[in-house]
Amino acid sequence: MLKIVTIISVFSLLLPAVSLAETQELRTITFPVNGAHSFSDDYGDPRSGGRVHEGIDITAAKMTPVVSAVGGYVSSLPQEEPSYGFTIIIRGNDGYSYHYLHINNDTPGTDDGLGGPPYAYAPGIERGSPVVAGQHIGWVGDSGNAENIGSHLHFEIRLPDHSPINPYPSLVVADSVTKFDPAKATQSAPTINDDKQLVANFNTVCESNTLIKGSLSAVYYCGADNKRYVFPNQKTYISWYPDFTGVVKITDTDLANIPLGGNVTSRPGVRMVKVPTDPHVYVVQLGGVLRHVTSPDIAVSMYGANWSKQVDDLPEAFFVNYSVGAPVTSS
């Protein structure tokens, strides 16, 4: 039965249709293109032969990696290029199917149509292969009837009964996870209270959102919870404050009466960070969440051509103050 459903799901693109029911449903997916891309809501748009568009076209450069939107297994993977181009269908663990069309058919750097499966599908991807969300499964191309249109991925989501739904809302949400806006990240944390989401404690020990120090050089932030948070190094401090003019000196006794709350993390969006033993560069998001920047081009789009000068070394001892979130995979 599964084989029959798979065949129908591919050839349904070629059957005449005059209308398409607008089924809106939000699915939790990983964005299927891992690289620079653009897309709009072209679901339901008219196509030749009286057909309508049953998916969303995601424009991206040829050989941009394509990844699995969900966990599941590969249910269709033609080894000879059909008229509609190389295709991957993932049957999700959720019972839905996720369709990828116009997978690459060219030898890299050409438009020869001679690439075949080795340049269409990622190594190890075969029919029946289990996949996890975000796993590399193929490459963007212009195979089939996309040869005269340009490289893009035609992406569909279908219900367990094979009916198509509009992938656009799910793609918009998934796409927002892949990106990072430094300015918006900084705006999300006007103070350290906001970054750490500290809850106000009205039994005042020190004034919230002020800087204090004792006889030693360490500077602390007084949080809304009446705890003091230490700046682990000068780079972290400078990400929040331009100078030390606002620091108030208090007695060591008064300082000791303010309980320690932890370390301050770098202000979101201001600088990127890396650990000396880790080649990855990370942006900082609200709450000390680190997100791996997956390519230099993406770093340039966020921080300019001199992005490498916007990277601070983060001592490994302070890495534990952060958590790791989803990577930044598009600009």
C-alpha cells in the first residue's frame, strides 16, 4: 500500500486540477534548505495544463544542502530522473509526508544534467533510510521542468490521507529559527535584568540595575532579585557598558551581605563569541543562548565584512554560563 501511495504522491503534480482547497495547518519542522534562500506564498497559484501549485518554491543556489524537515524515513528516491526531476519523499514519524522536487541533476559547476544520483542525494540516503530532522538528504537543483526556471526546491506537506496543505505558515516559523538579527537581539535585552529575566524582590539589599564593587577590582551587577552578578571579564562588561563611570564602591561588609547570583553573560547581539578549542563561532541570544553561525557569508550578512573582528574569545571556564541553541543557517 505504501508503494502505491508514493507513486500517486509524485504523479499528482501532473494531473489536471482547477482549484486547491486552502488547508491551513502549522507543522513543527526544520527549514528544508540549509543556506541562503527566499520564498513567498505561492501555494495554489495556477500552473500550466490547468494545474495549481501544491507546494512552496524556495529559491536557493544550486547545490545548497537540502535537509529533512522531520524525523522519519525515505519513502521515495528515484534513481533515474523522472520528467519532473529528481525527488525525495520523507514519510514522517507524524504520519505526514514531505516532498522535495527539482533536486540537483547536474555535475557541480555545470548545467549538464549529467550529475545523476551522486549529486542529487546525500551519501547514505537510500529508499527506506531512517532520517532525523535537519539531516542532510540532498541538494537544491533545477531538474525536471525547472530547467528553464532556475534552481529552487519545490516543497510540499501532505496529510496522512495524501491531501496537500499549505506549507507556507510552517516554513515561516521554521525560517525564523534559522536566522538571527543582531539589532533585535540587543533590543530584547535593554538590561541584564531582562537578559536573565530576573524577578523583582522588594526586600531591597541593593538597588536594582546598578553597578557595585568592593575594595577589589571585580565589578558586580545588582539584579532585581537582590543578588549580585559578576562580570567574568572586561569584554563581557564592555558588551553592556561603555565605561566604568557608573560603578558605585561599597564596603566589603555590605558587598558580602549581597548573595551571589552567578555570572553575567555577553549582551545579546553585540558581539560574537568562540571557545579557543572549538572552531565554531556563535552569536549570543537572549538568556545567554549561543547559536552556531554556520558559514562566513552568514556572518558577513550580520556583522559586515570585518565580522571576524567582532568575535570575542570565551574562556572555557565561562562556557558553562551559556546554553547552546539552534544554529544560524541562513542570512
